[in-house]
Amino acid sequence: MKDPVYYIVNSSVLPEVFSKVIETKTLLRTGRAKTINHAVKIAGISRSAFYKYKDYIFPFYETNKMKIVTITLLLEHIPGVLSKILDSIANAQGSILTINQNIPINDVAMVSITFETAKISKDVEELLIGIREIPGVNNLNIVSRQ
């Protein structure tokens, strides 16, 4: 396969679908939409258009594929919740760099996880959506992407 060639192009000359893909990705990243179905509906594009372009359209500041992601989670004090999160990251070929967990207070604990995504086998947005859906995950926020 040939190496990709990148261009910087003013968005005003591009088809509207490209801006809609960026909007969909932003809705998912910020948590304003919990699922891809919900995000594409808000953005006004089809799922197929999103999947066709999602790996090829990035805002200028996101042109480097993210390598490190830090998330914070609010977890219920239920056995196995953290293990399921770590399994999700590992199953996607993400590499855990750090885990910080506070003592549960009122049956919830704050957890911070930093993981590497250089060899990840699935879209990071999809991975995070899957983690949000794990029973016992009350909240997930992206702290940083590098």
C-alpha cells in the first residue's frame, strides 16, 4: 500500500459531509452523544458516510494519530468493574501506562487510566463508548490526547 499524502485544505471548498464527520467525532469525544447512531443523527449524516470517512478526516490539530490517552472514570464499588475496563483496553491492543484509583467513598471511586494507542486495533472513540457502557461506569471523561 502506498504511503498516504496529506493536504491542508480550506474546509469551505470541501463537501459538507467532511464537516459532518468532524462534528460526529466531536459529539462522541465530548460525550454529547453516547452512541455513533445518536451522533450521526445529530450531525445529519448516515452511518455509512461516517464509517467511510472517519479514519481519513481530522481537524488540523489532530493530524497526528493519537498515541496516548488519559481518561478519568467514576466507578461504582462493584467487584470486576475496573477489570472489565482494563480488559476492554487490552483486547483492543491498547497498552496501559498508568492506573490511579482512589478509595471508594459512598460506593464510588475515581480512577484515572493512561494508555497508549499506537497499536490499537479499533477506533478509540468506539473503545471509549464500549467502556462507558460497562455496568458500574458512572462517568468517563477524556483528560488528554497526545
